[in-house]
Amino acid sequence: MMASEASQRITEACLASFADAPDARGKEIAQALVRHLHAFTLEIEPTREEWGKAIEFLTRVGHTCVGARQEFILLSDVLGVSMLVETMNEGDDEGATESTVLGPFYVDEPPHAAQGADLTAGLIARGESMLVDVTVEDTSGNPVSGATVDIWQCAPDGLYDVQRDLPQGEYELRARFTSDSEGKVTCRSIMPIPYQVPSDGPVGDLLAATSRHPWRPAHVHFRIVAEGYETLTTHLFPNGDPYLESDVVFGVKPSLVIDFDDAGVAGSGEGAESRVLRHRFALQSAS
Amino acid sequence: MMASEASQRITEACLASFADAPDARGKEIAQALVRHLHAFTLEIEPTREEWGKAIEFLTRVGHTCVGARQEFILLSDVLGVSMLVETMNEGDDEGATESTVLGPFYVDEPPHAAQGADLTAGLIARGESMLVDVTVEDTSGNPVSGATVDIWQCAPDGLYDVQRDLPQGEYELRARFTSDSEGKVTCRSIMPIPYQVPSDGPVGDLLAATSRHPWRPAHVHFRIVAEGYETLTTHLFPNGDPYLESDVVFGVKPSLVIDFDDAGVAGSGEGAESRVLRHRFALQSAS
């Protein structure tokens, strides 16, 4: 079941076929893809039936990408590739906030909201109320005002708004803020909970077949864009979550796990929130 | 733009996540996939935008898989993977006919046809007439009777029947035969011509972007199933075709290139065919 010389000829012919690619980067990517894909194939020696199943699986993944459902991002997530790409693209400024995966539930143009906005409006099950009080800074601690700060999270049933049949243009627990003169963004939300990635599709079948659970630890997403800085895509995870060690998409970094609590808040007149997400994001300067 | 320690942790966590997979083969494949996919990603260091484009490309490939159109097989073909899988699964009996790719135009249950059938019935443009006269044997030259022999090829416009809007259950230039007591299958067809793989989809875009042509050299497909033997999936290519050296799916092997000609035929009463495809297939015994 090995024909190493014949196999090598195929790999060489395939590499050579990309030799005239006009774009140097495209050529580099295509040839690297061929080398690694062939090495993978040679290592596992798939039967024709296994190869057919792989084709079928990829086709199902593609067919599951409908509307806001992006099964290929999910596949990239559970195979650790999304997290790898995110990590490789991170800057290396001392003290900059670490990044993590964007995830498949990001919305490019979320609704704009004013400081202090209540993101729970319209929610039926409200969960544990939480104050979000974050500051955008540079790595020297200077406030970054005018930054675009997207915040999103799942509802108490474990679903994001884009996973529901909301009327066009309506969102839940998702908004875009602008940091104020002190770099601050505040809003009212609810305590995030662990949730399962969509497991009714081929990626869910892959997880089930390999005895992997589909859970992500609770988190709130942030995406921060500011002129002169690298875009920061990250989460904050509440300390103590049972899935911090086994996040299905490998998104947890120790520096992103914090206490969602602030004893001083209840008495400081900021409201009845029992939990507080307070954090300082330090942006990497643009390269 | 490298965070090798952080990257390594992600790869290790992802490999570990598959450690409890109940099926040993599934675990082996999943872990090999992670290793090779991560090595590829680390080598090319994709930007977030490039990664996004890759997701978009794969999604388009999936969405292009509609009905008989199988864009993922085509992608596997033009990246040399299909040919690699075929070659690795080939037996190594001395003298057995070599195999090549199945291709995306195979039909699992083609219509049955009798010896000598005319596959060109219904064709508008008939092309150059050709007699197919093949024999199925074992590697010692003994005839294999009762073998199921599927034959298919493209029409003079370069399209296969499944690429057309034919009524359900109707086929062109495609049939399933049973080899007779001498191992023979004969039929009437037309001389195959070079054709382009479907290039109006994402795989076509990939070829165009990398300056690869979409041509396959002319060929007739055969798939032969017989009890006690390995299934043979192969083509025969007419000698002299301009694309023999640059087949877009890397399917050509020198032993499968033959002269489609037989000076003796016209005078032997077999009909008016100007071309003859005469060949002896030698089946590999089942392992």
C-alpha cells in the first residue's frame, strides 16, 4: 500500500504546476499547501472510502454555512487553527493585552450604543446583572479615546443573537461603543455563562465521534479598533469557570481570566449589579 | 509575527483534545490532521485577512457542490491529492494495470448495456467514431468473465452527461457492461477529446490566479469490479495528446497512454470506425 516513487512524482508535478503563479505570496501558499497536504495524506494512507468520507464531510461543512452560520470558521476553531492564526498575528509589545479568537458570531456592523447603554433590553431571561466598565489604553497606560469597541456575548440560554430568528437589524447583547476622553466604555449587561458551540452540524459530529465536549467557558467578546494601534480581538473569561482548561476552541489565555467582581461597586451608586467586569485593555501600537 | 511557545501550546492542547477518541483510526487521522495543518499554518504565517479568504474560499467550494457538481473532489484533483490516494491504494502485483483518478463525473449506477452497444445514441455532434474492444484479465493473462465494467467519457463539446440538463435517468457516453466468457467488452463510441475541468467556480478561480490551465488530455474512463480482484479505476489516454505532460489533475501514467488505432479493423468487418481503443486490463488479485 505504498508507492513512494510514484507518490513523489505526483507531489513534484503538483508543486511544479504552481511554478508560474504570478503572485509570489499565492505561489508560496499554494506550494506549502501541496507539501503539507501531501505529507498528511502520505502519513495516514487513506483508503479510497476514507478519502470519500473526507470529501463528504467537507461538503457538509460547506452546506452548513447558511446565513450567519459559518461552519468552516467553527471547524478552524475546534482544530486550533483560528487560535494559531490569532496568536501568530499578535504584536509583541510588552504589556499589550493578549488576543483570542474572533469566533463565528461576530457581526461586522453592530448597532451603535451610548455610554452606559443597557444591552439586555428585550431579553426575556435576564440572568445575573453585570456592569461592564472597561478602559482602553496604550501599553504605557495612557487612555485611548475615540476607539471603536465592539462588545458581544451569549444570552442565558447559551445562544448568540445571530443564532436566533430576530428581525433584520435587531441584536441582543451586542453593541459598538466609542471610548470616551478617559478611554472608558461602560454598559449594563448580564453575567456570561458557558455555552456549547453549534453541535447539530458536521463539526458537532466530529466532536462527538472523537469524544470531545462542545463547551466554551463563559466569556465576553471585545474587538477594539483605534487609529495608530493594532486591532485587538479578545475575550475576558470569569475566573472559576469549569471549562477554562478544556475550551473547545482553545481560546483561553491565563491573562484573560479575571474576577468578574468588585466589592466596591454596589455601594458606589453604580446600580444593583451583583457582578462587575472591570478591565484595562492595553493596545499594541501599529506596526 | 511569531509566538512559537504560545503556538506550541495551542498545538499540544489540540492534539490532547483528541486523546480520548474511542476509535483508534479516527484518533490517528485527527491528530495527524492537527499536526500537518498547524505546521502549514506556522510555515505560511497567514494574516487574519488571508485566513478569512481561505474560509471564504472553502465555503464557496462547499456551496458550489450542487447536484452532480462536486467541487471538493475537483479541488482534491487539482491539488494532486486524489491521484496520491489512488496511487497509494494501488496493489503491487507485477503486470497489473495502473490506476488513476475516479474524477468527479462518475455515476454510481450507470445504465446497463449489452455487448456492442452504441454509446453515442442521442448525441447531436458525434465526433470521430471509435470502436472500444477491451479485455479483462488477471495478471497471468487468464480472462476474467462476469466483471462489471463501467465506461464513461465526455462528448465532443467537452462536457460529461452529468454536466447537462438531461432528463432524470438519461445518460450519454456512459454505460455498465459485463465482461463475456472471454473477458471481453465491446461497444461503439467516439474518439475522446481534451476538455477543461469546470472552471466557473472557486477551483477555476484558483487555477486562473496561479496561471494554471484547466485542461485534461483526452481519455476514456474505466472502472472494473470483479470478485476476487481489487477494483480498478483507470483511464486510457490516446497517444499524442497535447496535454499528456500537464494534466490539470496529474492523472497520466505512461502505461495508460496508448495508440487508439488499429489498421486491421476497417477491413475486418467490424464497421466504419476510424479509431479503435483496444486494450487488455490486468486486474490485481484481492488482498
